[in-house]
Amino acid sequence: MSDNLSIYKECFSESLSISSEIVNKNLKYNEIDEWDSIGHMTLISSLEEKFNISFETDDVIDFSSYTKGIEILKKYKIEI
């Protein structure tokens, strides 16, 4: 597992206060109670801090799943 993938998964686990076993490619916004609007902004903030980036508003809105998040990070030259 790449370092960036570990960091990415850790951001989900810590920001949403969920077990790392729940963090997988099928995870989607609002499909678990923890990933609500507050959890979403906590996750975004954590990712920005860990990867030293600043998401554009459209990307925050489009960040609707674990998989979509990886696509969005590629736009910022972060390879997962």
C-alpha cells in the first residue's frame, strides 16, 4: 500500500471516526451516518492538511465517494 493510500484511508477513518475496515472503494457520502455534511467538511479539511492542498469549491461538492476522491486528488497531482 502506497504511503498516500495509507494517508488517504487514515483521513477517512479519523475524520469520520470509523474503523479502517469500513474504509473501502464502495464507501459513499451519506451512505453511513458518520459521513454527513459535518463529517464531509472534517474529511475535506483533513485531506487538505495532510496533502498540503486547497480544494476548489466544486471539488468539495463533487467529492461524493471514496473512489471519486481519488480522482479529484489526481487533479492536484496526488497519486493514490
